[in-house]
Amino acid sequence: MVYGLAMASVVSQVGCVTIAVVLGALVVGLGLDRFFDTRPLFTILFLLGSIPVSLYLLVRIALSAVAQLNPPSQKPVEGERTSKESPSEGKPSKEE
């Protein structure tokens, strides 16, 4: 259940970021075209430029979500016993 909600969250984040990047590119491109009177040039350039930006952000969001879902395993600190070790392992015997 939690995994499904997390995946839905990632998908919605990716969708919203992609839409925001494309709309931002469209607005900036149209604004520059109006300012420089070059109707489709900047709009097309910025829309094409928004593709790699969207893909980069998609990967970053996905990697961040995976890192949060699968926290790194903790290695035992030297001197600490793991649950698999018996209590006598790692300690010098009293006979020595």
C-alpha cells in the first residue's frame, strides 16, 4: 500500500515538473519572440531545450524517490556484534 502511494507520488511529481518546464519554456520563448520580433524561433528553441531538462529532472526525482524507499543498509561499526555472531565471538577468552 505504501509502495503504491509512493509510486503515485513520484509519477505526479514528474508530471507536474514536466508540465511546469514545458510551460515555462513556452512562455519565455513567446516572450523573447515578441521582444525580438522573431515569431517561431525562440519558442521552438526553448521547447526543444525543455526536453533534456525534463528528462534530467525526471531522473533526479526518480533516483531521490528510490533512495527514500530503500534506505542504505547499515554496516556494523568495528567492535560491535552483529545479530549472527555468538556472544563469545570477538572477545578474548579468559584462558589466555
